[in-house]
Amino acid sequence: MKKVILTVLAVLGISLSTSKLFAQTAATAPTGDLLTTLTANADYNAMAVALRAANLGATLKGPGPFTIFAPNNVAFSNIPSDKLDALMKDPAALATVLKGHIAIGKNDKAAILAALRATGSDALKTVDGQTLTLSVNESKNLVITDSQGNKAKVVAFDILGTNGVIIGLDGLLAK
């Protein structure tokens, strides 16, 4: 009887953890543009607020396609409040930071993995001409590095919008 209970608990635990893992990477049909999608996502709506404050909303409602490397809400909460407040009050400075998170083209998980398999790293151009480098770290995590050497780890893939894709990050690239 104990073996049966332990087996059931093990199977239940595996199925729950597996479904949670796939939930982070499974793409669903897009229902709105990238800004609408960010706003509706409970983990990334702080990025949507910041994009609007930086006057980038119209760009991200445009045809694209774009890839937004979006810091999650936890990443925004880790920014010292005085620094975040100052950025939010300065749309030009905020736009500079956020444009470094928006790449030209739709770079979903499949495209990123194909590029990584081919060369070991990938470089993407942002909307303001900077380069983002994608690589895999020693822990097998996908890491995004900006041109100043700031890094963030990918925590979610393929959050689809009608005009591109959102890749979730655990941190802000600009420090």
C-alpha cells in the first residue's frame, strides 16, 4: 500500500512539474499586439507600464515584427526605487534603456535554438542599433548580454503577440 501511495505521489509530482515547465515554453495563439500582450500578462505588466512611460507604445503596436526581451515584474522590483522613479520620470532615458530590450524580427525559441546550435551564440540587432548576444551559460541557461556587458537570464519563451514575440528575462539589461 505504501508503495502505491508513493508511486502515485511521484507520478503526480512529475506531471505537475512537467506541465509547469511546458507552460513556460508553450506558445499560444496571439490575441493582441506585443504591448497588449505584456499588459495582460501578470508577470510582465511592469514592462508594459515602462514602455508606455517611455512613449514606445505606438512602436510596439506597429506591424513589427519585434522580439521584446522583457524583464519580469520581479526584475523591476529589484531596481532601487529611487533609480526606478527617476527613470520613469525621464521618458528619454527610459526609452534608451528599453530600446536595448527590443530586437528587430521575430526570434522565437525555435529560431534562437537553431542559431545557437549552428554557431554556439547568436547576435541580434535592437531597434536602436545595439547588439544583443545570446549564449548558453555553464548552467545551461540562455543568457542575453547587451553591448555594455549587462546580462539577464531567459525565464520564459514564446509569449506571442500578433506583431512579434516576448522572451521573459529575470533582470534588466541596463544597470
